Amino acid sequence: MKNHFIFLFLLVFSGTTVFSQAPSCPSNFVYIHNSPQIQQQSVNPLGPAATVVLSSMPAGSGGLAVGPAFGFPAPNPTWWTTSGGTFWYYNNTGTWSNTGHSTSNASAVNIGGGGGAIYNLVGSTGQVYKYTGAGAATLLVTIPTFGGGGPYDLVADMNDNWYILKTNGPQNMQVYNSAGVLLCSYTLANAPVSSAGGGFAIINNTVYYTNAGAHAGNIIPGNSTITFTPVTLNGGGDWANCALPVPTSSIIAPQGGTLTCSLPSLQLVAMINPNGAVGMLSVTPASTLNVCTYTWSGPGIIAGQFTPTITVNQPGVYSYTTCTGSCPSYSLNNSYTVVGQPSVLNPTITAPTCMSGNAVLSVMPNNTATNTILWSGPGITSGQGTATININSAGLYSVTITAVSSPCAGTATINVLANPTLAMAYSSPTVCAQNLNNSPNSITLTASGASNYTLLTSSNYASSSSSISPMVLTPVGPFSSNPSVATSTLIGTNGVCSATITSNFSILPNPTVTVTPTATSVCQGNNFTFNASGAANYIWSPATGLNTTTGSAVIASPAITTVYSVMGSSLGCNAAIQTATLTVLPIPTVAITPNTPTICVGGNINLTANSNATTFNWSPSLGLNNTTNAVVTANPPSTQTYTVLVNLSSCTNTAVVTVSVIVVPNLLTNVSAPIICQGQNTNINVNGATGYNWSPTTGLNTSTGPFVIASPAVSTNYIITGFNGVCTASASVFIDVVPAPNITITSPEYQICYGKSTQITASGAQNFTWSPSSAGLSSTTGSVVTATPSANVNYTIIGYNQSGSVTCTQQMSYSVIVVPIAVALVSPSVAICEGAKTMLTASGGNTVIWSPTVGLNTSSGGGVIASPSVSTLYTVDVSYDGFCGGSNTVFVKVNPNPKVTAGRDTTINLDQPMFLSATGTGTMTWTDGEAIMCSVCPNSQVFATRNSCYTIETINDFGCKAKDDMCIEVTKEFGVYIPNAFSPNGDGLNDEFIISGYNISEVTMDIFDRWGEKIFTSKDMLVGWKGTYKNILCEEAVYIYKISYKGLDGKKVNKTGHVTLNK
């Protein structure tokens, strides 16, 4: 609300006549809002005490302004005020009308009027609203640090520039244009500090304000400080004055405005008429005042085109534009018509405005028989003395035509401008498509030859600017694998003249490098060759172990595993870095124990290869029990050297040992069946010695003698030691026992997805056969097969143990279950409002799992209810009992809800005004409630006649809604007081029987004497009984009254009682 500070002036209005009238503009009056009155006081010169010009302002009015009628039925200008959050104007009938247009802020009650707008200030916060009569006021600007810096008032001029005074620190008077842009600021001197309220006016370059007393200060030419002194003015509340005048312009012709032969040229002078505009003579209120020049146009200007005075030599219309250079600065223009007598020669030149190379100029009249034509200018190449000339350079050209038979002559001048000579230069003729590995990805275009430029680009690059040189040009995708041409079209202008040039540059593709292989391994001490392709040049790193760091092929021999990087380039453009890994495998260690073995002829010894290798190969195989184990038994017939070759991850090493053989008895053995099935027996005979020992004894019927029966459970190598004197010899007989297969079937997956494979491994036999072969087997033999069945299948596996001609078998079966592949199908992504729910569905399998679970009513199932608080991407995993699953995603975007507050519930009486004031975001609409003046205005007046609730609904750009309501309790209070006695004795005390009350109407009163005769009647609540009947005072007695009235609730009330008349 506006703070009203009323000065205590003793004003005597003796004999003052109160009348109603519209404001008179222009005037030297300050209009004072002293509710309910409007007063006026002359300030230039300072006049007598204020007089009342209007005495019926609207109830609760805040502020006063003189402003335009905006097409309303009102004087123009007229009075303006605010009441109840809307704008009111003084109409043609001498009363006030409510526009119904909201002030848009209940605290905006400090108004000032201009030529085409009303400005409204919120004093406590510095917000300024603009009203143009077309609807609710709009926020124009918020003045920084203004709050509490009264007086709270505004002044505006006819061009809608406005002024605001701030008397708390720092003190200033600021000037803004109609768009709310600060133009300049004056400082204040000797201005008492005030915080709010008061009035502010500007009359004839003098600033007046009242707050802590009334003060005035002059705006002095050349001075940016306004110095104030106290003056005597009426106080009151808000002030108003007519919109400040603005300067006008005119043109005078001191020599007259007619060209003749004796006056072939004349002067025109531009004039500025200040009209008392504020600041017209002030030049220092700000450092950014406009520098104003004059610009003339017309057919025959021969001098002074950019000065206030021009010289012309042709008839026609001459116009000029300029500005005042003040604060605010005003743009001015005017025109003047120069007349030429028929006998005056007024040449008219036809020429191009701009030229490049050669041009042609011509003049009218062009009759060389009756006139002499003389041209002048910098580039005349031909045609002198004729009506048409050829020129080769721009510049100022004049022609003088002299009549052959009269003294009349005329001169014309024209300025031919040169088209700009454009040039543009690239910092490089080529550029790389992408900036991979610091590839040069931009070039600079430098334009010259003009003052303004426009660059048109082709679609394969972008520019940092289209108008400011230099311009940085950068390629944009999609990128080709081949060089492409980019085109630059440059348009340059110098004022009205322009030129266009086009140039090209090349966009080079970045190469794509491929390295083969990307990973491999070598044994320590070996090397490998890597090859790169796709570019012209290559750089390899690190250099460790490479024969070179350049070229497409390098030989790598590092000591340890190394990752090599290669960067390729072509035509100065780099490729993305590629890598190749060379794994260095260690050389296995090996040593044989014992290192000096010795045996007898026919004897044996175990040789052990001590190594970290994984495979072994002994050679020669002569006398060895095997050639592939780390430990072998050697039984050579004579001294023998053995070599073992070991392997670790394809890397090898060797060791050598010699077995020395001493001659011993020669044992000869004979076996009836060297290969038997498990559970069978065989006969073994030996000779060549005199005694024998057998070992092991397992499966033998005896451990001595030349003949034994052997029935071992497993393959057994029997050693026979023959004794022949002191020398012993040994022989061995190997009984190969073929074991019955004991098959074990294993697989990492007995259940697989359709189209997938599983590996099945059989063990417990030497060889295997698999069936059926048509059920997706990779092989029907071997211990390991890959199964890719299309349906559930039971495989049959037969295991074979075989040695020589003896074969044992076992049969088993193994089942593989084939599960179909689940394909996750989900409902489309959706957008919901905050707090809303949506159904999400998924199908494609018998098991559905949702994640994350935040905002879901369940984490599994084909349908879930989602109500996340924030936008969420849900992942759906669909499978068959957890197998062969697929996934998909669905996005639920959560849009924010708008916020709205309808206001607090309140109680009003039926006779009181009521205003709604809602706050919030989005587009707000009152959707429910009685008698709303503006349902789409957050702030609106209502005319409630009963208890009612008002609902405000808002909707934001996402379609999300919010509601709030406030309720009004409407009371219908009224009261009546009827006295029971009165004394009409003329003493001025209780002389009249009269009723009093509030919120009542249609009051009638009848008085009866004790005989029932009606002696008085009144239908006016303000007219009571003075105790007389037929103008004679009645006697003391008790009289009967009958009173009726209507209450605020509309019901009629009848009252009957007694009143005592005392004298």
C-alpha cells in the first residue's frame, strides 16, 4: 500500500469553491492527491494556497496521475488512479470508471502519466509496471537498490520517457526510456533523506518533491547535480503533473524558398524548438549522451549536408533528421519544399548509386542546341560537353547547364560511390575433417575491403561468425572418406554498396588405420612383425624392442610383454591411435636326474626331467618305457644318450643324459598273452639264468621260478631279476590289462538356449562314439563334442578301452534340454506428471524382472504400475525361468507439477470489497467461485454475496496441473439503535427522535399519539421527529413509534415501541 505522509500546513480555504474538472495541459500546476480531493497549486510562479479541482476520488484510491484517455470515454488527458488492484479514470460524465485492468501487483499504487502510457511503482521493491489501456499492466523493470528510497512517485514526458527520484543514499534522479532502459542519472544536493511516500513533479526544468517538507531544485545547463532549497507547497499524498513537453523541429529559408536565375541557390536552416523539454540544455548528466548530427536529403544539396544549414540549387522536397543530444535524447525530423521558377534551369543527374569499373552519367535537360553543358569530376573519360559522360572512378560529379539565349544557369551535383573491393584469405587451403590427435581441424578466413560482411557457408562446415572477421571455419559431419570441397561466399558492404566473392578450401578425411594382428605372442628371444595399413605415414611407440618407429611394418622383439601404439597420418591429418599387443612367453628350464646313470645289460633306470614345462619328448625311444612323461624308465641294450625336449606355451628347451650299460646275463621271456582283459590270466616263461625273482608279485601265482601265471587287475610291467652267478640281469614283461570303461559325462550346461551350443565331455574310456549324429553334434567320436540341438535330445555315448586286438565297451546316455530364447517386448516410453502413475507392460517370456524397483508397485510380472518421483529408465529382463533371457528398456519421464497458492481463507462483510491474489507458476485460471471479475487474472476482484470457495488451477508447459482454493465467509452484519426518549427544548441536546444504524436501507418511521392518530411520517433515515405536529410542539407524553427497515440480508424488519417526549 502507498504510504501517505501528510504535512501539517495550516491551510485556510475561506471562500474556496469546490468544483470538478479535467486536468488542464500543458500547465504550471502541481496536482495533489489529498483523498478524496484533487487539489492544484501553481508553482511557476509559485502561487497561492492550493485549490480543490475534484472532490470525489474513488474509495481506497492510491496515487494520482495525469495521463492519456487510451480511447476510453474520457477527457484527454484525464485523471488516473488505482483502487482495489485495478486502474480507474475520470470519465466524460464527471464520475470515475473502473477499467477492470489489473495493476498486476497489489502494492503498485504510485503512478505517473506520459503521452502514451501510465507507469506504476512499487516503492518498497523498486518494480515499475507499464499500462497502456489494453489490459493488465506488465512489469517493465526493477530499479536496483531503490526500496525505501522515496518519494514513491513517477514523472513522464510525451514520448513516455520517465523520471524517478531517490532521496536515500545514494541520492539521484534517474531517467529511463519507454523500454525501461536507464538513460542517465542526476545527483542531488541539499536533498533531505526520506524513505517513502510523498509527491514528485517536474515543471519547466524545476524538480519539486515533498516528503520531509517541500523542496525544489533547478536542472541547470551543463550541470549534472540538482541542488534543492525548501519551498512552501501543500502536502497531501501523491503528486501529478501534465506529461512533460518534448522538443519539436522546423525549417526556415532566410532567403525565401524560391529559386530564380538571380538566386540559383538558397539556404535552408534546421531549427530545434525546446518547448521547455527537460534536459534540453543539459550536457553532462551522463557520460554516454548521444552525439547528434544532421542528415539532409533532397535533389540538389550542394553544401552542408551534415550541418544545420544546407545550400540547395534545385527545387524539390528537402528533409533532415537529427537528435537533441540531451537526456533523454529526442529524434527530430522535418521537411521543406523549395520552389523553382519555370525560367530556372534545374539539372537532374541520372547515375548509379554504386559502381565498379566504368559507369555512365546523364543529365536532363539534355538539349545541347539551347544549352551549354559542362561536367566536372575525378574520372570523366569521354562525353564532356554532352548530356552523357562515361566515368571510370567513383567520386563527386557536378554539371552546370547554361542557357544559350538567357542568363539562367543551373548546377547539379551527385556522389557516385564505389562498390567495395572484396578479398578473403584462408590461413590454410586445407583442413582436416576431425581433430583426431591434434589434427588441424579449423582454419581462419580473413575478410577485407568492406566495413560489413556476411558469410554464406556450404553445408560441410560451420563458422564462428557470419559477420565478424576473422572467422574460424570448422568442418561438420557427416564426414566422407574422400576429400571434399567447401565453398565460402562473402558479401561485403560499405553503406549502400556491396560486392560478393566466392572461394573454396578442401576438407581432408582423417585416415583409418588397421593393425594386423592386434594381439599375438612369441617366445623370449624371438621377434614378430606387425603391419599397419590405411595411412601414408606411421609412428610406433614405445620404441622398446622395435627395429624402427616409422613405416607400415615393424619387427618387435621386446624382453617383456608390450602393448605397441601406432598413429597414422595422411596429408597432415592424423588417425585414431590403434594398438597391438605382443605377449612374451618364457623359455622353460630343464635338468635330468640322475646326471650319470649306470645299469646292467637288461637292467633299467628312471630318468627324471626336472622342468616347469607342460610337455616332454624323449629321443631316441630305444629302451624307454615312454617318450612323453617327465619320468621315463630307460633299458637300453647298450650305452645310450637320451635327449629330452620340453615345451611351455610353445617355447622349448633341451637337456641331454647318457645311460651306461654293463653286460649281464641275457634273459629271454615268453608270454602266452601279453594283452588280457581285466579278470583274465596269462602264462609267462623266462630263461637265461639259474634263478629268478618276480616283482611286483601282484596278480602272480608265485614270485620265483622261471614260470608264473599272471592275472593282474591293471596293466602291469613285471620285472624278472635273473641270477647268473654274481651278475644279475633283469627282464620285463608288460601285461597290458584293458580296463572296463568307467564312463563319466560332464557338461557346463545341460540346459541351453535355442541356437546356442554346449560342450559335453566324456571321460573314463580311451575312445567314444556319440549318437544320434543328426541331433546337432559337432562330431560322433572323441571325448569332447559340441552339441547344438534344436530340440530336447538324449545322446547315447559308447566308451571303448582298447589295446591291440582287445576291446572293452560301456554305454551311457546324456540329455540336453533346449529352452527357447526370450525376446523382451515393452510398452513405449511415457511422460507423466509428478505424483502420477502409469502402467508399464512387458512380454516375451514366462519370467519378467524390472529394475530399478524405485517407484514400482512390484519388481516382477508382465505389468507394473510406475510412479517414480524423478525421470527413470527402467530395464526389463525377460526369460524362461531365468534362462535364455533378453532385456529392453522403457523411459518414464517425470515432468514437474506447477505450484499455486490461492491465498488464505478470509471473512468479509457483504458491503466490503474483496480481492483474490494467487501466486504460483504456469498459466493460472480461477475455475470455481462466485462473481470473479477476471477468471484468468491471478489477482482479481470478486463480488461474493454468500459464503463461497474459490479454486485456482494452474497448468505448466508439460500439461501438469495443480490446484488450491481459498474460502470466503460472507457476513451480513447490520445494526439499529432506537432511543426511548428525547427532549425537543432547543438546547441542542437530544432535540430530535431519530434512529441510527449501519448497513440498513428503506427506512420508514411513523409516530402515533396515544389515541392512534398518526402525527409524523419519515422515509429518510436522516430525517427524525422533532416533537411537533402541524408545526406545534407536542405535549409531554409517551408516543408510539412504528419503524421498518431492510437489513443487509435483504429481509424487512418491523419495530414497534414507545418513546417519551420530555421538555
